Amino acid sequence: RLILTHGHEGTHAAGDVIEAFGNFVVGNNYVIGLIVFVILIVINFIVITKGSGRVAEVAARFTLDAMPGKQMSIDADLNSGLINEDQARKRRREIEQEADFYGAMDGASKFVRGDAIAGIIITFVNIGGGLLIGVIQKGLDISTAAKFYTMLTIGDGLLSQIPALIISTAAGTIVTRSSSNEDNMGAEVAGQLFKNPRAVAISSAVIGLLGLVPGLPTAPFLLMSAILGGVAWMLTKYKSESDDNEKKRVESAANAPRKENIETLLPLDLVELEVGYGLINIVESDKSGDLLERIVSIRKQFALDLGIVVPSIHIRDNLQLAPGEYRLLIKGNKVGGGTLRPEFMLAMDPGNVMDRIEGIPTKEPAFGLDALWVSPNRKEEAEMAGYTVVDLPTVMATHLTEIVRTHAHELLGRQEASTLVENFKKTHPKVVEELIPDQMSLGSVVRVLQGLLKEQVSIRDFLTIFETLADEAPRNKDVEVLTENVRRGLARSITSKYTTEMGNIPVMTLHPVIEELIANSLLQTEQGVQLVMDPNTAHRMISEIARAVETHPEIAGQPILLTSPTARRHLFKLTHRFIPQLVVLSHNELTSDANVKSVALVELNHAS
């Protein structure tokens, strides 16, 4: 208003500030002032406000789009127990605040942009209006009117555009600020500018070099270079002291006596694998070892073959073992192990080797086959000679499989069985409810399952097992008798397991005299029916069974003894310790269409 009403009086009409600012920028040439004003407008309107507005718009859109996913993540963490209600409430509030912030900044950027546009329009309106008033109403010539009104209007416009430029810059800085945990904006800006002393030192050197260029003002550049150099030196010194203090703190914490919780030493890993340092390479995946992948496959195979979930195997190195030694522990006790030769491969003789090759004689740890340790570069030679050549991870994985298979019943406790029962109950609730707990306790069911696993009978067919127990448990509570009944119920599974590729089941049978001897040795006691046999006779019988296994190659891989249902479990107990690979079956455990082939008859008259 002052410019339009009193502008014809001179450049002092709108006050000393606008006059001084106009003279400083415009000087005696208002065209220069107009160009400077346009440049500031371009910087503010096109560069700063347009960029910050776009950033705010995109950030607000992405934040709103991501809100449902973040809310679901919080709900999932809350349901899984990773966070509590208070933490979930706090995280939801932070998400809401973030969305509100970016939404508000999107709107604020529109205000800033509008402020810049309004300043431009007001300035040009003032110039046009001033020229009209000065020429038409006040009688000034165009040159004088342009000088007075343009200088005053541009001075006023610059005074309004500089705050607008500052506001736009501040808004752009806030909107483009990267997400961090720093609440203090000033501290974050200072931290990013002076975080790296090397960057400040390089800036100091560049400015110092510019000061030495002829024609450029030397003193200001050298002064600024000196200031930045001092800042870089102080930052370097501070960082060095901080690193030293952090190093001392870490060393102090490492050397400080630790309070050890003795209770953490009490729990045992159910399954552990200890290896010597020479076998670490075949265990660690980053060193091309694939034993871990093989163990995963082993656990899957056990779930399919035996119906149990083998717990995770804890693998660790043990410096007390020999370099190539390994051992498997169940509940802290060693149940098996062996010694391998690192950097070698195992060449096994399957029985049809044509040419013998040189190597270090040994025994294959899983099945006791004759084998040789050979170097990897002789693998093709050994295979051409008829040997089966495998690497160390395969040897160890095969041995571990057989060890775990032998001790599978030890891995099934009440907790593991309860998990299996609960999973089965989801699909067959009535079957489980009829048996547990009315007819049998969970402990009794576990003992039946353990009895099956001890003889390598799969418990995957839970339906048949529970149906059989539900039928037999009301009449008999003896776990061993119930186990025998379940085995008969699983006859089809047992028959399928031991049928060879030829379609038959090669077995050994007992002489009728031995069958009668066993039947006469069964005695009813308080603990149930027990086999009470003369030790010498028992020893002779075991020796004859072992002799039959050795002299008949067709059953050496999987020896099976077929006997009567009454004697089966007692014969298994008698022979298991001395011939652990022997499978004892009864006639009732094979289906009617099973093709049984008797290859040996065990008698007592050949005992030594």
C-alpha cells in the first residue's frame, strides 16, 4: 500500500529497509534487480518447493500403503509372544505418528509452494499497478515511474522471497531427512556434516587450493581452509580418543569376571555330534561341507520311515578327540562313533571287486564292510576296479543314520509322544479320546511306541496302532502283550518292509525241538511271562543262530528269524544283545500272501 500510494515521492516512500535493500540489489539498473529476483524465484519455486513437495507426496503415499503390513506385523509379533501389549501399543502409536507426520508435511509443502507463487504474483501486480498509478495518476514519465516503483517492488519482493526461500529450504530438509532414531534435527544435521573427518579435511584442502588460483580472493579462501582444517583436526582427535575409550571399555568388559549361571549348564542336548578339528571342513557349509544338508535329509527320512521327528542335532568341535574322530551322544552319553581320514575317500568292497588296489585297510563304520582309504585322485581307478567310492560326509551321514535308527526308541519320550498324539488328535479326535486316558495312560502308550521303535517297526500308522490298542487295552494291560498285538496289526507294513526285490522274505527258522524247549522254559511271574532257560543252552542257541547268519550270505545283510508268536519277544530279548542286527518275526506278523523262503534251519546238535 505504501509503495502504490507514496511511490511517486521517491525510493524512501516504503521505508528505509526496502529502500536500502532495493538500492543494494538493484543499484541504478532495475533490470539487474529484476533478473536477480527471477533467479531467486526459479530456485525457490522450481528447485526447492517442487522437489520437497514431490518427496512429501511420495513419502506420505508409501507410508499410508505400508500401514496395513506394519499393523499385521505388530499383530503377528504380539500373537507369537515376541512383544507384549504395551510394546504393541507403542509401536502402533509410532506408526500413526509417522503417517500423520508425512501427511502433514505433504500439506505443508503445498502451503510453501503457494507462498512462493503468491510472492511472484504480488510482485508483478505491484510493478504493473505502480507503473499505471505513477504514469496515469501522478503524471510521472515511464522511466521515472519504472525506477521508483520497480526498485521498491523488487526490494519488497526480495524481502518476502528470502524468508520464503528459507522456509522452503527448511521444509525440504525435514521432508528429505532419512529415517533415524535421532530426535534432535540439529544434532542429526551436524552429525552428518562432521561425521567423517576425512571429508572435512578434503574440503579444507580443496578450498585452500582455490585460494592459490590467480584472480580469486586469497584471504577468504585461506581463512575458510584454515577453519575447516582446524575442525578436521579436532574431529580426528575426538574420534581417536573415542576409539581408544571404546577399546578400553571392550577390553575391560572382556576381562571382567563373568557371573556364570550354573543352571544353564544343567540341560542336556538330546542328540549331539562331536567332531575332531580335522572334520570341521565337512561340517561347516561355508567351507564346502554338506553334512548339515545331509542331516536335514536324514531327519526327513526318519519321519517317513519310522514316523518320528528326530530332534535337531547339536554339532560342535571337541579338541579332546583325534583330528578325524567323531562321536554321537544321546542325552550326554556316547552311543557310537568312528574315525575318518581327512583328505581321503572310502572305497568299499561290495563283493565283486575285480582288481585289488593299494590303500589303507579299514572297516566301513556303519555295516562293518571291508574298505580302503584312497586319495581322491584315485577315485576313478577304484571305481573301475569294482569298488564303491564315497566321500567323508557320506560315510559319516550313513553311520549316523544307523546309530540313530538303533537308538530311535530313546529319542521318543512323553513330550515327543504328546506332540505326535496331539497332531493325530486333530484328524482323529474320537480315536484318541477313547484310548487316552480312559483305557491307557500316555506313559503306557509311550512304552508301546518305544517297544515298536526298538525293533525298527514304524509308528507312522498311528491309526492302526491306536485302533488296536483301543480294542485290546480293555482286556489286557500288559504293555509287552499290547505291543505284540500292535505288531500283528501292522503285519502289512512289516511284510512290505522285509520283502526283497525278488518278492520273497528269506528267513531262518528254529528246529521244532528248540521251539518246544523255549515253550517249556516260559514261566509266569509277577512281572509277566519270562523266559527261564539254562544259560548253557541259551549260549548254544545264540551261537547256532550267529553261525547260520555267517554261513548264509543271502540273509547276511538283513538276518530274519521266524518263530512262533509265543516265543518271538523272548527270543528278541535273548539275542538282541549278541546279534543286534537280527530281526525276530512271528508267523502272525506276516500277511497271508507273504512269500516266505526258509534258507536256514537252526539246530542245537552242531554246537561246539
